Amino acid sequence: MNAEIIAVGSELLLGQIVNSNAQFISEQLADMGVNVYYHTSVGDNPSRLKHAIEVAQKRADLLIFTGGLGPTKDDLTKETIAEALGTTLSMDTDALDSIKNYFHKTNREMTPNNEKQAQILSGSHVLKNEHGMAPGMLLKKEGTAYMLLPGPPSEMRPMFGNYGKQAILTLLDKKEVIHSRVLRFFGIGEAQLETELEELIDKQANPTIAPLAGDGEVTLRLTAKHESREIAISLLDSVEEEILHIVGDYFYGYDEDSLVHAGLNLLKEKSLTLSCAESLTGGLFQGQLTSLPGASEVLSGGVVCYTDEVKKKILSVKEDTLKQYSAVSEQCARELAENVRNLFSSDIGISFTGVAGPGSFEGQPEGTVWIGIALKDGTTKAFQLNLGGGRNGNRNRTVKYGWHYLIKELS
């Protein structure tokens, strides 16, 4: 089956929002073995949407629409598709009751135009909206399937996951199970990872191996097909073992894992506490950590030590260290990590000092970074980075490297 995703909404073309829906649906369809060859974005204009439908009908078996199912006059997706297909709209009583109940529970008056959201293409299979009002739907006509989904991702994603995928699988009448797994790596570039795994990638068949780089990290998407789910998972386990045997030193997690999440889980697992001394990162490391539930179990506290005065007065960095080696040095990173650990009586201290940019500082070029880690056993290590991603890119990558080195030490 070949699919085309048609996103409806003038806000997409004006750049007011990003079409994250198409990315999500494409990933889901890839897992199901459905090819996506085109993404189309079209404004809230019936004639242009009708033209987009006519073009897509010639090159796809499945047309998936997002957006334009709301109550306002510019929400014309259903009406336009009905006209293009020569069909009618009918009222879905379950959806209408759900909408009425929502307004009753929230003690709000329901305006007449809200009933429009409960309309569906006559004869279509309804996809329940458990996070909003307008239902989705799937209609098959003359060999082509049309799926309509709401635009807000908070509604579209659960609807597609809970109901849309199964509806498409029913269309496919698939017996094979398609199972995917994402392996996440840090500290190795996409080119190097592909070179290291070249032999495995060249001979891939089932499972397939697809590398993808993004935001300083690299992922491998493994996809296996088999009639038996257990065998599909076994195939994934086998190729994962081969991959980790070669590049396991850079591996940190699966699927939607992040470095900060992996680090937090490791600290919790080992019942360790952490304190932070942040110069160039300015609290970014702690901010990412405290955005996750459970951070209070591991984070003792921290200091944003942006100036030399704060480094000396609050974190007791020796004046001789700053004069002889400067704030951007291995010696300063070590003292910061050790002293913040002592200050907060934590098991581990981590420090970040360096030159985010733009330009050099104290004779050190932009992107020069030192990360210090003082461990519970009294060992202190320092790691140097030479980055080149602009000010905020350097700060973000520094934080990722901090978690990378911390995870390696704890592992």
C-alpha cells in the first residue's frame, strides 16, 4: 500500500506551526509496511484541497488527512472530501452525545456550530476522539481509502495509535507482524557508526537497519517482519547483540529514551545523589534534570558559577588555580566538581566550564569545554571537548556530553 499524507491548514503554509503530524504518521506507517512517497500541505481553500485530492488519488492507495475537522467556517476538510467523492455527510450520534456531555460537564453553552464536529462521511468507519471533540473516520471508495484525523497532535496521536493503525491493518489484511526498535547512541558520528557497522548494514534483509542522525546523537532503527511476534522480537534481539558487540560503548538507550532520562534512571538505580557546578551551561544541566519526575531523589543542589568571584567565594576554587590555569581548565573543572560535591554532601559532583562563544575567552577558542566529575570513591576525572556548534549548540552539546560521561562512569 502507498500512502500520501495531506495536512490541511493555512497556518502550516504561513510557518506558524510545524507539520509534526506528518512525521509521526510516516514513522507509524513505516512500521506497518506502508510506503509514504508524498507529504502535501494545503491551505483552508476548498478548490486547492480538491485539486490536492485529485493529484493524490493518482499516486496513492491511502490518503490520510490531518486538520480541518473543527467547528469554524474555515474547517472544510470533510465537506470538500465529500464533494470530491460524490458522497454526503451524516451525523454520528455517539460523537454528538460526547460533545454535548463535554459542554454540560464544563458548564459551558454549546453553540450550534459545534454540532458540525460530529459529522462524518456517510458510510465511514468512525475513529473515536478520546482527547477532543471531532471524531476521525476511514472510508474506502473505488479502491482508495481516505482517513481523516484531527489537526491537534494531542488528539491525532492517540486516535491514530488506538484506532487508526488497526483500521489500516484491517485494510491490509496483513498476516506479518512488523516490529521496530530504536537504539540510541552518543559520542559517535553517523558516518563513523555506519562505517563500523558497514558489513552488517550491507547484508541486512530482515531485520533492516536504518541509521539516522539528529541533535548530536545517532539512532539505529531496526525493523523485523514475521508472522510470529515472538520470532520478530527474537530477530531484533539477535541483530542488536551484533551491533552492540561492535559499538556498544556508545549505546545508552532505546526508542524515546534521552541521555538525561537514562542518567536519572541510573542514579536512582544506584541510590546516588548528584550536585552541579555550572559555568558556561548556566543551569541548563539542572534544568533538564528537574524537568523529569523523580529528579528530587537524586539532585542535591547546584550553583551557577558564571563569574570567577562566585567560583572563589561559593565553590572555594583557589585563586592560584584561576590565575595560573584560568577558569577554562582541567584544574578548575576538577576543583569545581570536588567542591560542589562537598558543599552539598552529595555522592557525585559534576562541573561545566568553558567558552560557549562567540569568540575566544582567556586565550581559549570558542567551543573549548572542560567537564569535571568527582565520584563517591574520591576519584575525580576531567574531560575536554572541542566543540563547534555556535553558542547555544555548544551549551546543549556540553550538557549531553556531561550525561554521556556520567553514564559511562556509573556503568
